[in-house]
Amino acid sequence: MSLLRRVRGELSSIEIAILADEIRDKLLGCRVANVYRLPDSSYVFRLSSEEGRRDLRIVPNKCLFLVEGVYEAHGELDAFAKSLRELVKGLFVKSVETVGGERIVKMVLGLREPIFSLVAELFPGGHIVLTDDRCIVKASYPTEFSGREYVAPPARRTVLDRDEAARILGSLDKNVKVGVALVKELGLGPKYTDEALSRAGVDASMKLSELSEDLLERVLESLESLRNDLARPSPRIYTDGEVVIPAPFSLRSLEQVGLRYELVGSFNEAVRKYYESRPTIVSEGASREAERLEKELLEKKKLISTLESEAEKKKRQAELIFSNLGLVEETRLGVLAGLSSSNVLSVDWGEGTFTIQIGEEQIKLLMREPASRQASSLFNDAKMILRGVENIKAEIIEITRKIEALRARGETVAMLPSVRALQKREWFENYRWSYTSGGRLLVAGRDASTNIKLLKKHLDAHDLVFHADVRGSPVVLLKDGKNATSEELEEAATFCGAYSRAWREELSSISVYMIRPDQVSFSPPPGTYLPRGSFIVKPPKTYFQVALRLCIGLREDSRRIVVGHERWVSSVSRAYVSIVPGEKKAEELAKAFAVVVKEKIGVELSREELEEFKSLIPYGKARIIK
């Protein structure tokens, strides 16, 4: 087997350890905002932190890497992705580690305390497993074994220590080939065995008995040099125009066969480039997806057969009742009266039913409902079932079309989902935020604790504070509000009122007051108590009566969903909607907004953007007026 064939297919335990160490600090403390599945059947964990959002992509059996940005397109969710969404969304990354010297990465997720462990086995035949704190599997891919205890493969180690390597090699059967010894007994794997022997100038096929003291010394020195290089990585990718191989440092074995290298900023970046360069990345996923759809197709065809039989049975029973209506009704009344009948097979007083024999058919009927009405119900049930069958047949046509499209791809390469660059997260993005028409920043608390945090941490002498005398009102800071126009003051008050409980109560307007920073105090008068999440306001207050109305739009220059007063939103977006309190749910409003964006600027909103839109609807309900 050629060197390229041996090293291109998978990462070694050495590389997995380097990768985990490299991305650990970026993962710790991140919140799992969502989970997606990409077209190649890899899984993406959307992570949120103060720095912004980034995606952790886990490719089953192969690798994982962190993307400085987010994937804008996603595949269809499978059962595993749905389970992950349900179980880990909103949890924080508590720790990241490799397991037992193997190609396994374990990520602990929780709130204050650990709740789940996500275990990614990055070797052929490996699984991705979510376990609870007792190691019981809650979800797994590709094999489903929920409810069982997860047991990791036996621990392995990679031996690069000179003395330990010498001891192990000295204890082996002398007929063992040196290449086999390094791969299996020292745990180097093919890539780093080739590199160690290339540096030593030793042929992998030599037996240990054929190694002179000098050659053995050179092998041990090469292991020592690998260990030193691991301590000072110089990440790169090797390529010959087709093959891309990631490496944490210079590999002489690859350079000797003519591969060129390109230095990259991190080994994580090298792994990403390696994986996303693979020419069969999508076709492999397409093949698996086609197989899944074919199984689904078979199940739906079986379901149609079952439903059609059931519909035929109900129709047959209805016709029998109608053709023997007098007899059936007389029998029903007799059962109610406690009379016996030769054609009554059984009576269940608890259920209020009896079973009657008509010809070869046994029919279960209700005692207290006229026979004619029950026959009509059976006819209607049959019609409903057949309508469902027609819907399933339409689904079969669509699934068949998808299978044909997937099979037609063959080994062709499809475009990977685009990645949006990670934007630096500003401090105010941890709160609700907007701008006035004059360009001044508005920042609002999301709840009582963030209200207090906003006042204590971000209130400056030239700001103005807005609040409403209703429970649940946000605190809104108008930054540099001292120099704001009357229009900007009204816009700040409107922003404050819209996110108060007045919106939930569907009021049309609310009174909002404005104060200066020196009117805010956190020290209660002597002998009094200040409740948690509260603050004291010193008079006087300046009041504004404002209409409850917001505007939400897509800002084209930064491709962001923004909210605020219509005067500002309309100045930065051509596609926007104005909303007032109402009963329509955020999901329905998001669909309407997507139509507006498509019509106005020809852009299809991503799922993430639609979720962002929904999160900006006060209390999740509103009505679009423009």
C-alpha cells in the first residue's frame, strides 16, 4: 500500500490529542445554541459566546474541527440530531478531553453541574454518543443503543519516550517487523511510523532481529525528535494537487515523495482543509442518504398496504350494517335491554360495546349509538384513511425523486455549505440593542438581573436611562443621550415600552420615564430592604407616552436581523415589517417576514436568521401592520 493511501484516510490519536488541546480554550464556556446536520451527514454544534458564534463540526468516524463562522446551509435533521437538540440545547461546554489515548474526544455539557457527556469516536466503525452522568446512553449514531451503559474501547497509548520505547521493543519477538512494532506496540499509527522510520533511514519491513545497535539507536532518536516536534507545532497541509494531508509539523516522509506544503494558522485549520477537500465528501453522504430514503420508502409502501386493508375493512363493515340495518338496530336495543341474541358474540359493559356476527364478519359496535350513525362513521373513517393514503403516495413520489437525484450524483462533487465569517461580538450584543435615527446606541436588559448588570457595568455619565412603571419593564440605556434630539428620546422610550409587559397585555401605548445616571441608586434608605434585581430612582422623572410599535428588518450591509424604531430600521434596510401587539405567533410572523425579504431583495433567509427574527418578537406574539 502506498504511503499516500495509508495516511490520507484518518487522523491518528496523536493528531486528535493535538486538535483537542488546540480548540479546548475556545470551546470552554460556550453555550450550545443549536444542533444541525449537514448534507454529508456530519453534525454541527452551533456554539455561542461573548466572542460571537462558531460551529463545531463532528464528522462520524473521521474527525472534528471548529469553524470560525457558521454554516449557512443545513441538511435534513435525522433522529440523532433531533435528540441532541432536545437534550443539549442551552447547555454549556464544561470540559474537553481525549479518552484513553484513543481517537476519542469527550465534551462534558451542563449548567452549573455536568449533565451530559458527548463522546465522539473518530475511528472507523466509531459512534457519536450522548451519555448522562451515569454513562447511560441517551442518544447515539449510527447505531441506536439508548438505555445501555457506554463503555469506551480499551485504553491505548502512544509511546515516544526513548527509554520506554527501548524497553518495549526489546521485549518483543525478534521476528516482528519494525514497522508493525511501531504501529501496534508503540501506538504510532501508519503516518508517524512512516515518519519515524524515514527520519531514521530504516525500512519498515526489516525484522527487529535485523536491527543493529546503530539502527535501533537511530529509531529511538527519531521517536525523540517526534516528541520534540509535538512540543513546538508548526501546522501545515501537504498536497500533490489532489490529496490533502494535515500535519502538526514537518513530515520528511511526505516531502520525500514530492508533496508540497502550505503553512496554516492552526492544526484545526489544517484538519478542516483536509476534510473539506475530500472529493467524495458529499457523494458519500448522498449514498447514505439515498439508502436511508429507500428504507423510508419501503416503510411507507408497507404502511399504504396496511391502511388500504383497514379502509377496505371499515367500508365493508359499514355496507354490511346498512344492508342489515333493521337487524343490527334491533340487536343493539336488545343488548341494551339485557336480552340475549344468537348473533351477539360478546358484550363489554365497561367499554359500552358489543360484537355482532353478520355473515363472515365480526363487527364491534357501540351500545348507545344508533346503528345508522355508526355505519356512517365507518364510511367516514374509511374515507379519511384513504385520504391519508393519497398523502403518503404523494410523499412516495417526492422521496423517489430525491433518491433518483442522490443516485444521479454518483461521485460528483457538490458545493459545501458556505461559512459566514465570525464577527467580533460587541459588549452590547449580550443584551437587546438597537440604534436611534441619529445613530446613538440603545441597549436594553433582558430581565431583572441583566437590568442591574447594565446599570452597574455600562451606565456612563452622558447616558440617559429609560424605564416603565410596570413589572417586567426593561432598563434601556441611551448612550450619549445627553445630546440626543427629542425624536431620539421618543425612540428610546418606544424601545423600552415595547419590551415591557404592556405588549403582552396588548395595550396600544404606555408611559415610560427618563432619568439621568445620578438619579439611579442601589442603596436603600436606612431600615429598608432593596429586593434582588431592583434599584432606586431619585426624582424627578420625565415621562413619555409612546405607542407600542416595533420594526424588524434585514440589514443588508451586515446580513443581520435588526429591531428598533421604524425611522432607524427603514434607513438601514429595504426589507422590514412593522409590528404591534397581537395574537399571531412568532413562527407565523417569521414566515411572513421571509416572504417580504424574498420579494424586496431576493434573499432566502436561513433557519438561523428566522430564529433570530422570532427571538425579537416581544413575548412571542404580535401583528404585522406594515
